Amino acid sequence: MENSRMADDNNIDNHVDDKISACLNLEEPISFFLFAGAGSGKTGSLVKALKRLREESGKRLRLHGQRVGVITYTNAACDEIKQRLDFDPLVEVSTIHSFVWSLIGDFHADIKQWLKVNLKDEIAELEELQRKGRAGTKAALDRENSIKSKQKRQAGLGDIKHFTYSPSGDNHGRDSLNHAEVIKIGADFLTQKQLMQTILVNKFPILLIDESQDTNKLLMDAFLAVQAQQNKRFCLGLFGDTMQRIYADGKMDLGKDLPPAWAKPVKKMNHRCPRRIVKLINKIRSSVDTQEQSPRTDKEEGFVRLFILPSGTPNKLLAEHNARQRMATVTGDPLWDKSDEDVKTLILEHHMAARRMGFLEMFEPLYQADRLKTALMDGSLPGLRFFSQYVLPLVQAKQSGDEFTVAAIVRKFSPLLSKATLKLMADLGIDQSLQVKDARVAVEQLIALWSINAEPRFVDILRCISQTGLLEIPESLSPIASRSIIEQKNAEESNGTPVPEDEDTHSELDAWNKFILTPFSQIKPYTAYVKGLAPFDTHQGVKGLEFPRVLVVMDDEEARGFQFSYDKLFGVKGKTTADIESERTGKDTGIDRTRRLFYVTCSRAENSLAIVAYSSHPDKVRDHVVRESWFEDSEVEILT
């Protein structure tokens, strides 16, 4: 009897799934906002609703050539949902950028007109700032360069007939759109063009948005506007949790002030975390709203510990290892101290992971170039893919004696053995085996770099490959690869020359010039990191994920960010004038953002959670978290 009651307690949210399914009624659609806190199984609810809809209305949707649209935040989430639905084409699962581009991608004339107006407005705004600003400063120079760049793009619009866009990478070229533009165009078209609304509703009578709290505000407002005008034949379903909003461009207080006709189901069960961690995350959000979760009855108590260290701790990796050793003792779980792969370490900024994993030198110059950031972090930057996808596997195969893989890579990717090259040799009556020999020699010359220099740089490898023609050099690296040895030496020498303050030190070429002087060995840990195979991840990057053991590293000094402050959250620093003004006007503060990030990271843990906080005042941190009842006094340790 007791077991039956406990099972019933674990199923308290079952009615929510029924309610969502009832909303997905093509005859009488009801839009809804599903509050789903951390670990509540919202993806499961989404998939269950889609499967039921497929059974009940799939035939009708197919008959009318319609589909269900599902927008998720990451490609990984897309893949998971597609897999759970057996890749059913009735459901179109995509990221927000892919979805918007699928709507606007054929409206080239309209896009051109939008760009004409937008560029004109942006140029006028920059020119006004230039008139008001102080001449001769770096800001003034940046504005001047930006004005010239936009004017050049404006002048070239007339020749463009088709625009291009890649949702998964950086977009260059005069006919390409960037990520921000696609979102803005999509939002404007949906709100201003009746035809675009009609296309959306006719194609997707049901649109479900996962992690809706982080969907761009402009776009979310546009979807809400479409729903308000098309509510009789369009269902907008929002899945989310405002406490997990971690990006600044998301819509604040999503879920509040919705029309009375909207359904507002709530999931109360946390299926992921043990009881102690559920208690912690409830306490963290208690000052924000009244939402509170319950742990499963079959969950263990679990463990939480806060380790506080001085900001100036010289060896932070060692300190974090010591914290893991303490967790192994406290929890009785030896995997805390067995290997890095057994513990997921969450850091605030990417370069914190780069420092800990040993690829900071190659990472930092590229990360400082704004136009390269996106592709750098998703692994799609062509200049880096050249080294990570072609050079690294080739070198690893050769060094391990795997000649079969070496031959396969060379045959597939080397211009020396391309079909065109071999055909030309055949046409000229030249023995093709000579070309095979040249390719073999080129590989040997590449590997010889490790005997000449135990730590070859990217530039050494690039120069070698360029000279032998072993692989095709990507466009971003071509100017560097084509330099003579003397030119390269001069470039290396000038690289250390101080740059005047008013010069743009973060240009793409400057970034690549600095990158190629770093050790090639750093490409391996970088590749593991961007593929999600590393023991480190960012606080922001793990939303929706879960791990048995989680170590959260909080270090304002090392993170060097301005949007988050753990010292403020933990009472070490007071509120700034800007914080007070933001509170008065109902805007986000650094404390608000940090609290949400803290909630997200703590709620990733399935078994046990350790937090390592670096602070200039460890005693203040301890006193604050105990006073707030986040931690018991026995759960806080100051390490030296």
C-alpha cells in the first residue's frame, strides 16, 4: 500500500501531459505556457504530446500538407527529439535560426528592401554618435570603420539577387546574412506582413517552442502577435522556466500577463535531483517566485558542499582537485577522485576551460575577434576545422602506425590524389604511382616536424602543407600560407610590437596571425571541448543536461565578465548604482542573472554537487550562504 502511494506521488504531473494534448486540438486549438522547472521532464512531455497528436491528427495534417513545428535551443536537443520521434517528417524540429530562415529564405526582394532601410538607419545612428562623440578615440575609429563597412555593403546591395545564410556557422560574403539579421528580419516580417503570418499558420498550425524563456524577445513578441491574430487556427505552445533564462535577449517574465484563454499547466516534480539538491534549488529561487519542486520519493538524500578559497589561490587546478578528494570522502563515492571524465566541471567562461585544458594560447586570440566567436565555439570555423578534422587525424594515425587510415585520409582529402589530378596525369601519360609517392613523401615531411621540433606550431604545419600541397588550405589561412619565410619572420617579429590604442587589435587577420604562432598540440583538447567530450563545460552550455557528479567553479576574477557576479550574489560586494536603478525600473541586474545561472548549474546534479567559490572574503561568503539557508554550516568548508 505504501509503495503504491509513493508511486502515485511520483506521478503527480501526469495530468499535465493530458492537458497539453487537449490543447493540441486542430479544431479548437488552445495556446499554452507550460512551466517546467529543472529536471521536470519537459522534453518527455513534449515528445509524449507529439506522439499522441500524431496518432490522433497525423492523417489530417498530411492531407493538408501541414506539419508541426518544434523549435529547440541547440542542435543536440533537435537530434534528441527527432530520435525519440523516429525521425517522423510530420514534425519539423529545428533551432530558432534554422526555423526562421526556412520562413524567410525565399523572400530575397523583401530581404533586400529590409536591408536597405535597416542599413540606412544604422548608418544615420552611427553618424549621429560620431557627431556627438570625441574625435581621435578608439571608439570614434571603430564607428568610422563601421560606417564605411555598412556604406560599402549598402552600395553593393543592388547587384545581389539571392541571399545566403548558414544557421550553424559564421556568414561572410556580400550576399550573406548574419544571425542577428535573420532574427530581426523574421520578427519584422511576421509582425508587418500578413502574407508571412499566413505562410506560418498554413504550414505550421501548431508551433511548440522549447526553452522559450531564452527565445529572442523580438521573435517571441512576433509569435505572440501572430497567435493573438490567428488564435482560432494557430496553437502556440511554450515550454520553459523563467528561472532558467540565461541569455540577455530573452523575454523577461515570459508566462506572465498571458490572455485568460491560454492554458498555464505547471509541472511540480523534479525527476533528476536528489532531495538535498531539490531543497537547495528551491531555496535559491524562493526570492524570485513561488514555484517550488518536489523530489521523487525514491530519490536518495544526496550531498551538497560549498568549498571557499581565496581569490589569489595560486594553483586552482590543484585546489579543485582537493575539493574533489573531499567529496569522495564525504559522499563515499570514489568516482569523485578517480578521473576527470567521472565529474562534470562547470565554469563561467570558455577561456577558463581553455586554461584548465591547455588550449588557452590558441583560443584567446580567436575568441577576441567578435566575428569569429560563434564558429570558434561550435567548431565550425574553417581555419580550425582544417587542423582539427584533417591534419590532426592524419598526424595521429601516422604517429600510431595506422597506415590504412593515413592512406584513406590522403586519398579522400589530398589534392595530390584527387580525381582531377590523377586524370590529368593519365591524359599526359605520366605514371600515377609517382603522384602516390609524392603524397607519401608529403606525409613524411609533415611528420618530420615532430623530430625537428617536439612542439611544432600551427604556422610550421601550415607552411609545410602549403609547400608540399598535401591538403587544400582554407581561404582564411591562404594569405598566411602564401607568405615567404622572410615575410613570415617579419610578421612574427612585429607580432610582439605594441599596438597603438586607437588601432583595431581584434581584426580577423590579426587574430589568425597570433593563433598560428601557438603550439599545434592545443588543437586536440580544443576539439574535445567543442565536441562536448571534455570534463569541462560552461554554466550556460549545460542547460537541459544532467550528470551524476557536478563541480561548479565560481571565480569572478578569472571569468573577467561584467554580466555576472558571484561576489554580489554571495554578499561580498554591494549593489552598484546601476543595480539599484535596474531594480527600480524592473530591469535585470547582475545579481538576477547570476542567481539564475546558479540555479541552472546546481540543478544539473543527479547524485552529488560540489561548488568551489573563489572570493576575496571567504568568511563573508560562508556567513551569507548560511544566513540565507542555502547551506548548513557543516556543508561549508573554507580551504587554504
